[in-house]
Amino acid sequence: MKCPACENACVRPAVEVLAGIEQRYMACRDCAPEPNLDKALKLVSLPGKIERCQLCGRATLDAVMLDALRVLRDFGLRDDLDTLRSVGTPLIDVGYPLAYSPRLGRKSLIILGEGLTKEAAEAMQMLIPEIKGVILSKGVPGVYRSGAKPLENVLLAGCDMRADICQSLFGELVIYKSQSKIHIEFSRQSAPKMRILEQLCLQGKASEVVDGLTGPGTLGLMCALAGSKHVVLNDAWLPAVQNVLLNLEANRSLLGIVDIEYPERPTKMVGKEPVLVGRARGPCAIEVYHGDLTRLFERAEPAGLCLIDHFPGQETKILEKACSCCNEVIIV
Ligand SMILES: [Zn+2]
Ligand SMILES: [Zn+2]
């Protein structure tokens, strides 16, 4: 599968990713222990370069962040009084709840930071082998409410495509995200939503589901994995819908998908009237719409269950009203 962001092989079928996940970040027999540097220590007090493992060639997270901090200092964007924390948020290429600090191979870390320039980001990505991409953070990306201008972070260098492994009682899915355009959700934040979903599935309420603000498709696709017969995924934000289509393809064999059609092409960045952009056949019939949730049921069939996974603090009254044709609307 070609990565839509960089055209390299960043996107692998979910079954392949899951098969290698246990080994992916584990130390080899020669890996030095994680230095566990104090994240509040100033650069002047931090050690020099930390060498990569002689045997497997991989680095600890501290080693990569230390190199990144030095590049930023050389560009005048940080100084000797800054800390490792000042670099930004490190996001591993395939997010997975780890009980240990990851050992990082080539192009396995994306850094999301503030106060970065394109030149510095390109240097970080060129000089530090583990860095896959650098994103300038401007806030939480996505569409907050219909009509509002969407907020996007900026990919400064490399590729921003990464995945999270989403786990539930029903199994695992690999959900790819164009991380400069899709909000970041750590597994501790998504876990409560997954518990709600599991309960709804176990109660038999999820045979037909609408995932109204689906983002990259996490909840809706998990329903499909859990045995739903019909799932509608919708989002107004074009990058989200493009990620959903990619995730259908990546998780094709896990979901038993027989074929995927692309009936209409989305055109706007922020969709209004519902456009059917994808349809998958298999044990679960899946439809993907690009459009405003308040207008979804002009085209899509209402379902027994409608999930609304909104941004924190976002007003949901209008959305709930628009989805009241479904038997049950759950704000997750
Ligand atoms: Zn890529
Ligand atoms: Zn090693």
C-alpha cells in the first residue's frame, strides 16, 4: 500500500502491523538501558550524544529527543537553558500501549512541537535517522462546528502518516491518521469511549450504527469488527474521510471486506451536503459519507444507534436533534 502522504511504504496492512507489534519497540539483547534522563534538566546539564545500539542500530527515545534539541539549538530556536520537554510531543509511528520505553528504528518517530521552522524541521529529519516527520503544532486540528474555519497543524518535514492500534474486547484494528490534520488521541483518552462501545455491542444495541463524527473511523470500524451488520461513518473534514477510506483498505482482511467501491469523489475540504465516498461489502455493510452531520440523514438511513464523538467542550444539542431519527443517540 502506498502512503498517500509521502508515497513510500509507510502504510502496511493491519495484519502485518499487528503480527510484528510485540517485537517492534522491544530492546534487543545488546540495547543499553534507557538513560531515563530528567525531562526538566537544562540542555547544558544533559549528556553529549547518546550512541545507537551497535547490534540493532536503534535508539532510545531520550537519544532522539536529545539530538532534536541540539538541532533546534543550532537553529537558534532553543537555547542551553531549554529542556528535552521543550522539543515537543514525540509520537511513535505505530501507537501501542507499551510497558517499557520504546527502542526506535529508522523513521519511527513524529515530533509535534511549537516554535519550529521549516529549515530546522528539515534538518531534524535529515540528520536524525529515527525522525519520520516534524509537525508544527497550532492546536487541535479538525472542524469544531459547522461553518467554522478548520484548524490544521503544519507538516514541516517528512511524512505525518502514523497509526494507532485500537484495542477492544472484539479485537484490534490499525487506524491510520494524517497526524497534522487529525487530532491526537492517546490510548488513555480513547479507552473510556471504547468501554462505552463494548457495552453497547454486548447489549446488542449495535447491529446498525451511525458514527456521526467519525474522524479516522475508529469507533465505527470497531463496531464492524464487533459484528455490526451495517455501519455508516460520516465526517465533514476531508482529511478524516480520506483516512477512513485508507483504514477500510488497511483493515480489509480483519473486517472480512470483500470489495470497496468509491461511488463519489469528495471535493470540498469541509463537506456540507452528504456525499457517499465509499462503500464496502462484507459481513458488515459499511458506508462512508463526507458531509455535515446535521444533513447526513438527507441521504443515509437512520440506524438503531448513533454515536457522536465530539470535541471536548463542543456544543452537541444541534447534532443530537439532527440525529433524533435514530433510535438512540449516544454522545461519547
Ligand atoms: Zn508516508
Ligand atoms: Zn539493540
